[in-house]
Amino acid sequence: MIDHHKKFVLGDEGLTAEHFAFYNKYGFIHFRQFFNPEQIKAALDAIASLQEEWITAGLTKVNGIPLKYGKDENSKTIVQRFAFASLHSEYLHQMLQDERIQWLKEFIGDDARIAENEKDGLVVNHYVNTGESNFTKLGWHTDGLRDLFTNLKLNPMLNIGIYLDDSPIEKGGLRLLPGTHRQGIYSMLFRKRYFVDNNPDDQEIALEAQSGDLTVHSGRIWHRVALSPLEGIASKRRVMYFPIIKGKYKPKTEESWTPIYHKFHRLVK
């Protein structure tokens, strides 16, 4: 029996049979200390510079994807959800060129690609629980829903998370329903009320991570982001996500329209 709380290290040998067995069974996998503290600090510095640039410019969308603004623990205006961040930061772009990240494509096939300029690109989520925050939690959903909305077809997809802060259970954070990546379309559409339902599930697990960890989860798996019971700086949690996908190449541009699924994000605070 495989322990679904197990964490792995991705070494020089690449993905192993154990990695594939775990991912295929549960629909996710967790790699410890994928990036070192210096790399994480450099990423946070790059994000801070990008945030200042976008706030100064009054930017509201990037390639049709809305940005989410809010206030941090010091009542300072921040970007709480970035989109396509690696297209505007050379350092963040280079992070995604890491050879080990290229290996992750093997979970869905050698013809998969890192979607820096498709879907929402590299997203940076800044969760903080304050009275002025606009991003504290996210209800149950699957990432594959966007394909059903836009393509009427579900293509293989991975969502890769890079943790910039420690994420113990006390901070809320990612909750997963292991094995739901094998569900049918009906269950994927109707098992939960998308984004509105954030109630705990008896079968969910909490994904606890440390700064520098990397996670992979299937685009079909049900997951949510739980509200932190902590407030202020103690609740701060920053994570970067980017997709690895297959299917027709559909890059976004400044003229791209806003996908309908982003209307659901207005329900999130």
C-alpha cells in the first residue's frame, strides 16, 4: 500500500517507477526541497519587482487574464494573483527551464509542453488572511474545467506548484481528494459546486509543504484551498503554479478575451 502523505526527492536519475506508481494511484506527487533558499529568495525578489511595476502601471489584465489585487498584513496594496509572470521576469522564466522540470512532462507524455504563454501561464498566488485581503481561500474545483469550457475537450494536464513560503496545515492551504483524477466527466462536473463549496471532505488530505518544495497534481483531481485560521503575517502563503499540457497550441496575447471560468473567481475572497 502506498502512503498518500509520502514525499519524494527528485534526484539525478530522473523520475522513477516509484514516482509514476504514486502519481498514477493518487493523482499528485510532492517533491521536497526542489529549489534551494537562494533560488526562492531570488524568485520573491523578482515577484516584488514585478508587483511594483504592475501596480505603478495600474495593470488590470495580462493577456486577457484578470489580476487580483488586495491588501497585505500592513494594509499595503499587493497583487494577490499574478498571471503570465514568467513572460515578464527573466528570472522566473529561467526557473521553469530547470532540467528536472522538463522531466515532469513524462507524467503525461513526452509530447507535453510547459505552457508559459497558454492558459494563465505562470500564476503567483499570494494568500493572506486580513480584513482587506481579496484572496484567502479557493473553493473546490478541477483545473481541467477550463478545457471543457473553451475546447469542449479534456486534454491531459498537470499543475505544478512551487512553494515560496512554508505551508503547514495551520496556514490553511491545498486540500486534495486523492484518486479523483480517475473520475469520469460527470463526477468531474458535478461532484462539488465549483468554487462556491469550500467545505471539508472526509476523504480530503492536507498537502503540507515547505519553502522550496514542488508539487504536481493532475488537471482532473478535485482540490481546494482552505482558509487559514491564522490572521495577518502568520497566514501569509505564496505559491507559484504553472501548467504542463498537451493538445493544440493556443498562445495568449494582449488581444485575448477573458475566459468565462474567470467569472467564478469573482466569488473568491
